Amino acid sequence: MLDRSRPGLRAISTPHELAEYYRHRTRPLYRLSEKSSPPDIEAAGRALRHEFRSIGIPHTFGPRIDWTFDKTAEGGLAPNNEWTWQLNRHAEWLALSRAYRDTGDEKYAREFVAQMTAWVRDCPMPETAGNVPRSPWRTIETGIRAAQVWPELWFRFLRSPSMTDDALLAFLGAYIDHARHLMAFHTTGNWLAMEGNGLFHIGVLFPEFKDAAAWRDTAAGWIYAELDNQVYPDGVQIELASGYHHVSLNNFLQVYRIARLNDAALPADFLKRLEKMFDFDVYGATPARRLPVVQDGGYYDVRPALREAAELYPDRSDFLWYATDGAKGKPPAEVSHAFPYAGYFVQRSGWDPGARWLWFDGGPFGYGHQHEDKLQILLEAYGKSFLADPGNYTYERSKWRSYFIDSPSHNVVLVDGQPQRRRGARNRMEYVVKQPLPHVWATGKESDYVEATYDEAYGGSAGKGVQHTRAVLFIKPDFWVMLDRLTAIDGNEHTYEALFHFDCPVRADGLRVLTQNAGQPNLTLLARSGSDLSVKIVEGQEDPVQGWLTKGISAVRPAPVAIYRAQGRTAHILYVMAPAPAGAADPVRAVEPLGADPAAARIVFHDGRTYDVRFTPGKPAAFARSNRP
């Protein structure tokens, strides 16, 4: 497979000469991780003892490591194929590499070589796609190893005395098998970003092979096409999950970095087309500078990404502002922002850490990692999270995984106790939109407004019998008015339950729900009275599961959910959500009917402010302020 026309390869005739060639070549280049202080040897010590951890679940192997073993197949654990797959990302090998870097102790190199050569022997490249349970060759692991793990191992241990000729060539052969496997079997979505990144790295780092140019060109073509295929015009990755947005972005960036370091060709506008993906960080982040938990994505601190972005795009003063925590640059030009294709709408009072912030989901289901949560809201204010997403839970088959991806764990409305049901398309591309879904969005100095509708199916007999329109008016800078308009298009009566999941203690007083954060900011959630409207608090319930948030990705914790319940052919549930800074009292005195209009209310604050608010379908809500004695 070697290209014998390349200088340095013509005269090679023995395995030793080929090993020596690789030990002494000066290009291509790769940046190894820098030395840490103090030395990071704890994880490497576990690797020496064959104590491995995957998806947070530990296991100790004996002298032989079985790379196809599945810890979750043992009794007492929920089945989860990810245990085996992620074991084969070789995090323990990176720990050995960094301990070797920090200490120079050859025992770490010896252990790496022993584990690596055993892996190569025991895990040969399959003849078919490895995307099956217990396979070390699932294509995303193949891509992750090739781009994000094995390059450091290759360059770190290349000249170690423990890296014999046989070991080096076994490593090289396995690396080249990664390219062959990725060329033969690749997928779509964020997986293709990882697969393409891995293939591109192999083509750049091993140009001595006849197929290296094809590997580079193929991978670059995949990645360049994916900048359109999996990134909406508003910059959001089509899976609509905060973490997976950065999975794709990071893999695109890694392709750019290794290409720039080694003068490998990419399309001229490659970097420019990546810029819009950083806008999701800028405008989607909470006041704490992190993307919220949405879909299967966890909280994501955007500042490290925007520090790199500030270097890549020196004309973006907002990137620099984020990168320096406001010491340099300028705050973003907009305050509130719409991502119309993703259907994410962000209302905020400003850019200070105590800003009032609301996230509204009025968009499509998402290409992957979806939750049944259209029209969900999240709310943070004065540095405190109030209305929360339940979080991402490990990809096992259990009641907890089912609960955390379904409507009952989100801030949405259930119909007759049934969740939203968008899942089930034969082709996931049906969840990707060519144009933004219908919505209303308006932002201005005094207010923001967003409105969207869920008119798809609910579970059970509810089916497509109900249409839910949710509208949120932000009266700047300090409170929101929200209307849930539920219409029985089947003509039948239904029960409607609006859920509000809190990340703090609460108590209910009539239709008023108050958070109980002593000496900290609090939130008042108060609904306008109605003859059939009631509210109850549920926390830590297991049958049926209700009132929980995730704790990490594989544990749960009880958390209160306020459930407003109404009945009828139609319902108009109108709420005020008013946060208060630390030490301040409940600011809302009353939410009163305004004539006979079910979509209107008078909101009275204790400080004398009064607002009359009217919602009209398809138009921004109207409001007027007055002061009463």
C-alpha cells in the first residue's frame, strides 16, 4: 500500500527500515498535549491495574482485557450498548500517554504497547459495518480514535524503547485499517462529522500510502458537504442538541486545524462557512455563558469555543467580548435572538450575568437525539435557574431514559395525560425542515414576543384531536406573560396539564407557585383564575414517573413539577412569570380577568404597576402600562 515514488520510501526493504522511517520523519506535524502540573497519574494508575470506566460505570479486568465485554449485560444494570462502544474510545490509553509525558516513566509506555498490540490482535477490522452491539469498530469510535485519540498515542510513544518494530507496524497497520473501514462504511449527521474527521487525519498523518490523497479528498468532501447538510442557515446543527452541535463543530474545526498545520487543501471558504455555527453560542447561551440543556445535549460552556473563535475571526468583536469576559471587544449587537430554522427563540434583558433569560422551542423535532418537547420554555434570572430541562440521561433501555426523553419531563402540555408523539418517521430526514416552521417573532426595546403551535399527534386516543398554541410576551426587563391556547379540533372535551419543572424548592398557594430559595433569587408563577383551573406539586413520584431531574448522565434526583390542570373543548391558561432578585419579596399581587376575553389579563404588581395584556392569534400581544394607587 506504500507509495514507493515518495522520497525516503524507495529504498525501504525490511520492516525495521520502515519502522525507522516513521521514528525519524519530521513531517507531517501534530500538536501533542502540553505537560500538566502536577502530573496526571491517577487515571494512568487505574489503567495499569486494568481498572476501566465507560459511561461512568467501572469494571476491573484481569490480565486479559476483553474489548467486546459489556458491563451492563450483568445483572442489576440497565442494558446499554454504549458501555462496550465507548470502552473502545481508549480514554485509558490517553491517560497512559499523559502520565508518560509528565513522568517519563517507561512503565506507562510498556503498558500501552501491551494493551495496544493485544487490541490489534483481538479486534481485527470486520468485513461488514461495525455498528452492532459489542463491536469495537462502530464507525464513530473508528473516527474518534483516528482523529482524537490515536494521533497523540502514535506521536507520544513512537520513539519509546517499548515500541518495538513489531508493535509499531502493528499500530500502523491498524491505523490504516481505520481508513479502509471508514471509506467502506460511513453514515450521516454528527456521526459523519466524526467519521470524516478521522479519515482526514489518517490521510494527512500518513501521506506515504497510495490511497492517502483519496482519504483526504473524500473526507474533505464529506465535511464540506456537511456544512450544508447538517447546519441550518441560522447556524444550528440539525440535531438541535446543544452538545451535539459542538460535536459536529469541533470535528469540523479539527479538520481545519490539522489541514492548516500541514498545508493540506480545503475549500477556500471552509473557515468562513463555520462562522455561523458560533452564533448559536453567542445568542443561545444563558447569562452564565453556557448553552442550555436541550434534546440530548447537556450544559455547554461556550467560552472556550469562543476564545478560539476570537482568534479565527478577528473582526468579530462579540467573540472577543465573550473570550475575555467583557474586558475587550463589544457585546453582541442583538440582545434577544431568533434561530428560525431550529425554532429556538431567546428572550433576554441584557448581557450581564444577572440578566433575565427565557428559551422557547417552537421548531422541528430534530434529526437525532430528540425529545418530545415542542413549545418548551426554560427560564433563568439573576444568576439562578428556575424552569429547567430534565437533562440528558445515558442511552440505556430503562424507565428513566424513557421518561427523560418524553413530554412528561418537559415544560409542555399533556393532553388527557398523553405526551407529544412526533417520533416514528421512516426516514429521519423528515424531521429536517427546508423552511422555518410557522411562528411569530418580534423583538424591540420594550418587549419580545414569540408564538408557535403544536398541531401534531399526542399519544393514545388524544391523537391529533388537539391543537396547542403557546405565546410568550417578555415585558422588559423583568417579567413574562404566557398564554397556552388549547383547541379541541375533534370537538371532544379533553384534560390539559401544563407542566413546569423547577430546579429549586417550591410551594403552591392557590394558583400561585413560589420558589423557596432563602436569601437567593426567586420566581413567582401565577395563573389567571378560571373555574376549572387547579395546580398541584409533584416531586419524586415513581408510578407513573414524575418530578425528577438528571444528576449527571446516569443518576436522578427528585425535583418539583407544578402541574396546572384544566378541562374542556378549549382552554386559555394565562400565566405571569416574575423573577425577583435576592432579598426581594414576591412582586406580583394579582392576575385578574380583563373583561370576558379569555386571552387577556390585568397584571397588578405590589409596587403599583399595572399591565393590561391582550393576546391575538398570529400577532404580537398588546400591552399597556398604568400606575394605580
